[in-house]
Amino acid sequence: MNQTYQPKTWLGQQANRFAPGLFFIGLVLLWELICRFGNVPNYILPSPAAIFMAFFDVEFSRWLTHLWATLRVALMGFGLSILIAIPLSIGMMRSELMNRVLYPALIVIQSTPVVAVAPLIIVLLGTDDPSRVLITCLITFFPLVVSTTTGMLETPPEMIELSQSLRAPRYRETWQIRIPYAIPHIFSGLRVSITLAIIGAVVAEFVAAEEGLGYFIQFSTSFFKIPQAFAGLIFLSVISLLLFKSIQWIQAWFFPWSLPKKK
Amino acid sequence: MEDKNTTDGNKSAYVSMKKVGHKFDPRPDAPMVVQDIDLDIHRHEFVAVVGPSGCGKSTLLRMVAGLLIPSHGEVSVFNRPVTEPRDDVGIVFQKANLLPWLTVRKNVLFPLKHKYGRYSPSDEKRANELLEMAGLTQFADKMPDELSGGMQQRVGIVRALLLNPDILLMDEPFSALDALTREQIGFDLLDIWKKNPKTVLFITHSISEAVLLSDRILVMSKRPGSVLDLIEVDLPRPRSSQTINSPRFAELTDIIRGYIYEPNVPA
């Protein structure tokens, strides 16, 4: 039985309420203790305190440069991905031929590991933003195509009949019925894609970059500045989380009807 | 077709079905979904179609709507064969079929927005009037999921009335509602129909609903759906909860029930 645990004392209730946070703090404390009393050297596994101090070893403006570089590539790749994926999905939904031709190609692109293709893209497009944006785009657009197409195809037949009974032009069936119907699906695709966008940007930076958090982590590691590398990793997780959250905020603000009903 | 055999003068029939049949699979040995349906519906008449589920009632409605072209026979509206959906035919769907991203008012205006891309202030005025008639004014700016099932279906009816159709097709519109709501919305529909007289084709699997609402009832057999009987409902109007208690109401429902539960009775 999955019965919710109800503590009786005030302290117990507070502990229950903040359990996820307490668990996290506990984990960090355990990590600190292991490093301190296990005599683990900082260049193998830095302690949380060492990581915290490492934030200040790097100038704030340097952090911002790296942060911005990664964020810029991730957002540009993600944006490009939206610009390609949504029209492509509409095309594939509307045209059976387009669907038949493009779908296998999409599967091939998706099943090729982007990490393996990244160096080739750098060779092809050079070491600047365009290649990094393309790498990010390649990793993010498949979930978007799948979710958008699924949403549009799942539109209830009765809604389509409503459109047919009005003899409305087909582009309005797409814009006024299928796309709005697909909004919840599109947003679940966006949530998956935005976290992949950060991965894409980091992969691209690993291959060729002079700035960005991915580059910074690789650079720090190669000089055995492991605490700094961890600090960079924390920044990456934080932006990833914030981007994920902002997709949810955008959905809640602009499309409140598309959220699951809380009852 | 044997035009001379139709007894009713074709002129007065708003909707006319002659030997209508349909199968979805064009192969010659494929089963028919409906067959040999003959029915004329007159001006401002309320005709219900009842039959067991799967008997092709909804197929029949789709053929009148022009969403489906019958493989056999002919459906005509105002003496013209139906080849595509028409502006003078409105449809009320099962389960309201409202768009969850639009407010109630915008759902009502949707047919105009969808067909022409825009609507005028006078259209908006008309939508408001229709909403008021259906007692929905205070819900006009709500989203559909904030309304009860019965209210949602009233919005569905109001939406079908926006383009002021002469003919209203209703496809089991109350089947998703609970029994109490269902009876109430039946009276609401009669009230709306009285204020906006329309020729109605009403598909239902509820016998009492059919008797309560309609002037005539087409009783259909199991698949392949064909006409078992066409029953004149001679109950006085306006109908109310009193109607349900009258002996004639019970008689009529019994007659239909007889058909539904003994499906081998010849037409």
C-alpha cells in the first residue's frame, strides 16, 4: 500500500515537508565527509567546499562569458530547431509524399550519434557559431518533429468534421484546429528539446571552441583544475533547469488551457 | 430512380432520402452499413432516428451533412443532391466538440472565423443574443472546461445556430450526459427549437428522448440498418415533464422498444 506518511510532531512535519531538500543537503554533507576523512585528493574528487571556493577562483566576467557562449549556442540551435521542425511537421502532416520521403531521412539523422558527427560538421562549417548551432539543432529537432506531428494527427475526427462541414480552407484547418490541438504535445517536445539543446552546445564546445562552459570544463580538466570543472558543471545544470522551467512558465502564461487539469 | 413512387410531394421536403444505402468498402461482396432508407423530412419538422448502436444512424447523418457521399441511392436537401457540406445545414456533434483553447463566445463564433477568417461586430452581437437565449451569457468568457457537460452541449447547439441554418443535424448530442442533465437539456432544446424553428434530424439511442422531442421517429434495424418503422408522435406540444407521464408516451415507447428488442420483425 502506498499510504502517505503523516508525522505527528511539528518537527516531524517540517522534516517531511522539506524531505527532498534535506535529502539533497544530506548527500552533499556525506560527500564532504567522505572527501575530508577519506583523504580524497581534490584532483580526483573535490569536496563540495572546494567546489564552492572554485567559483571565486575564476573572475565573474569570465564565468559570464562562458555562460553566455553556451546559452547563446543552445538558444540559437533550439530556435533554429523550432523554425525547421514545426513547418516540417505541418508539411509531413499535409502531404503523404513528403511524409514518405522525409520520415526515413529523419530516422537516419536521429539514429546517427550527433557526438560522432560533430567533428565532421566542424570540418564542414568551420569552428565558429554556425557549426555549433547546427550540432545543437540536429540533437534537438527530432523530439519536436515527433511531438508536433503526433499532436496534429491526434486531433479528434469530430473537430476535423466541424472544419469540413464549414468547407473551410485547409490552411485554416491546420492553423485554427490542428496546431492549437497539438500545443500540449508541442510543449512536451519543447521541454525535452531544451535540455538536449544544452547537451548539444556542450558537445559542440568539446569538439571546437574557445569559450563556453563545455570548453571551460574540458580545459579545466586537462589542467587538473577539477574543482573548477565541477563548478562549471553546476552552472550547466542550473541553466538547464532554468530553461526547462521557463518552457513551463511560457506554457502556463500563454496557453493555460493546455495544462493538465488539477483536480 | 423511381421518382414517381415517392408519396410526399417532393416540393415540401427539406431533406429527402431515396433508397439510400452505404458501404465503406467498395467491393461487391462487402457488407452494407445502411440500406434502403427512404425518408422525407418537412419544413420545421423534428425527426428522430433511433436504433441499436452500430446500425448506421450516424452514417445517415453524415450523408445528409455532406460529409459522406452514399454509395447507393440519393440524399437531397432542398431538391438538390448533396455532394458537399452546405451552409444551410448546421451540425451538433456528440460530446459538444468545443475547442478547448477558445472561450465560449469564441467557440460560438468559430464557424465564421473558420470559414471566412473573421467576423464583424454584428456577428458578435448575434453570438451574444444566441448565448443569452440559451441562458449562457454569464459563461461567455469562460473556457469550455469550466462548464458542466450540459452547458457545454448548449454551447454546441448555439454554435450550430450561428450561421442560421435551415436544417439542424444532431448526432447523439446528449449521449455523454448523465440522465438528469439529459432530461433537462431535452426541454432546453425544445425551448431553443421553439424560438428558432428549424428542420431537425436528431440521432439518438434513447427511445424516451426520441418520443419526448420529435414529431416522427425513424426506427432502424441492426446493421445493415434499414427502416423498421416510421412512427408518428401524436403527443401535444409544448411538451413537458407531464408528457412523460401520459399513457400515450408509454405506448409509443413500448412500440419502439418492441422493435429494438425483436429485431427480426419485418418492416
